[in-house]
Amino acid sequence: MEALPSSSELLRVLEERFWMFLQSGRHVEAHAALTRSLSILDAHEDPALRRRTLAGAVLLEMDTTGDVEASLAIARRASEAAIPEPDPVADLMIAASVTDVLLRVPSSAVRAGELGAEALRSGAAWGLEHTFPAVLVRGNVCWAHLREGNTRAAREWVEPVTRAAPVVNSVYAHVMLAAVEMREGNLAAARERLRSADAQVRNHDQSWAECLPWIAEVELWGGRANEAVELLAGWLEPRLTTETAGQAAPLLVLLARGRADLVDASTPDLARGHAVGRELRDIAARASVDPFGADVGDPARPAMSVSWQAELSRVEGAGTVQTWVRAAAAWDDMARPHDAAYCRWRAAQCALLEGQGSIAARLLTRASTDAHQHVPLHEAIAATARGA
């Protein structure tokens, strides 16, 4: 393709290749396609295509460097580019990219919502409410609200595009609504929605991998740890040696949690727990890039790392109050109350095993407060408190 002369047709081909590579987690090839596109645009300006190209560059920058400010600077270039006529599709693409970047920023749901609402209003005037970029915007803002523990606000963002059965364009919004339904305590509805959504997915690429934590959580809270482990392990094993390894931390944490749930549900066997722990560490060690390493461009990496260690300690029957409290504090720093509440609940369980009833009570009180709008977690915390 390098030998082909510059042309508008080549630009279209490069655009398709860029998005294909990006969604497959093939960042080196995506970067090559992006670089060629921008060089052609420098010689043969196409303002509309430049804006769409820069919208993709925002995501590539974030995925490869984790630099929020650099990514947002690219988005500003795209937004401020002069165009001869309105381009609401590009507006939605830029908004989708920016709201995706803001998922890495604590307490960003309101900011993402304001930006997303503006692009959605523009798109609605052109009948674009159910297009893929519009669904991405809604799903991203829903995601941001879920992370901040605001389940009700999260539902409001995806309801308008999930009233009908899932289709290809709306799969992401249905996955997010399933995450909402799980938190509302409607696990059966969440599982059925995920089944219907998955049936519409033709390519379980890197974009789908970003949905896996939500899907695995539904299985875990529904008491289906085997299914969660199978799902996560099946995704991770062939991909940890690829470029996508750096984005595997959330999946590894949930894999360890699922294995810990299975160990907890079986007859106590310390040797088996240690064997499972070694197996999990071996899986992570096979990654081409340390998913919990400092080079990973994810602000949540420290919290993921300590949660990984905490789940491993649970697998091996060595969990401590201190380990889980450290994990909770790390999630506090990310303004993610449900994640923090889960960790304090686990810390309280350790405290009870150690005969520290007063410490457990304090942990459970805080966890219960933070688990507001997460029914299964709130019920689990209450059950532990009743048994204390």
C-alpha cells in the first residue's frame, strides 16, 4: 500500500484499515495507517475526513500512551478544525473518543455527560440517534456514571437506545444496560440481555474485550463463577502474548476473583488454593507486557494491581484486612465507590475470621454506604453483617 499514489480512494481504504486495526488491538499497524492518512491529508486537504481521522487518533494516543491531556489536545484540534458545512457524524465520533478518554479520569461523569449531550443534540437534528457513534457516546457516559456508583443516572443514558431488541449498532448500550440491571438486582434480565447482545456480535475484537468486565461481573454476582472464569480465560489465553496484553489487568483481576469464588465454594484445601494461585501468576507472567506494570497507560493500574494481589491472597487462603483495605483506598483515589465497597466487604470478612469484630463493623458500615445503588453487593454486605 505504501507504493500506491495518494488519492481520496486511498484515504478511504486507510480509514477502514485504521479502525479495523484499532478495534483489533493492533496498534502498530493502526499507527502506520494513521500516519499515512495524515500525510495525504497534508497534501490533499479534506476537512471532514481529517476530523474523523483525528477522532481515531485520540483513541490510539490514549491506548498507546495513556496520556489523557495529549489525547484531549488531539480532540480539540479535531473539534476546532474549520469545515465548510456541518458534520454531525464527525461531531459524534469526536464526542465518542473524548468520553472514552474521560473514563480514565476520576469523577468525570458530569463532564462527559455535558460534552456528550451537546453532540447528541446535534446528531438528533440529523436523525443520528441510533448510529454507532451516538450509541458509543451514550454507553461511555453510562460507564462513567456506573464507575461513580450512580446507577440511576447510568440507566438514563442508555435507555433511549435500548428499548428495542439488540442490533449490531446497539450492542454496547445493551451490555451497559445489563450492567445497570445487575446493580438494580435484576440478574435474570441482565443475563438474558447479554445473551441477546452477544448473538449480534460478529467479531469479538478488542472493543468487545472492553465489555467483558461488565459481562463477567453479571456472571459472578449471579453465582456463576465457572462461566465467568471460562469466559475470561478463553479471551486471555490467546491474547496475552499480543499487543493487547497491556489492557488485560481488569480481566485478570476478575479471573482471580472468579477462581477465588470457586475455591471459597469448595471444601477447604490449602494446597489446591496455592496451586490455583501459581496458575494465575503463571497466566499473568506469560503476558508480553506486564498488565500491572508502570508502563501501562491506565490511571487505575495501581488499584488494579493491589486488587489483583488481594484476590490472589483470597485464592491462597491468606487474605488480610490490610491487603483489602489498601485496595479499597486505591479505589477511593479513583472515585469508584462500588469497587471500594467490595474491597471493604472482603476486608471485613477477614477481620471477622481474625476475631476483630469492631473493625469488621466499621468496615461494613462504610461498605454499605458506598454500595448504595448496587443491590447484590449491598445484600452481600448486609448478610455478612448479620452473621457477624
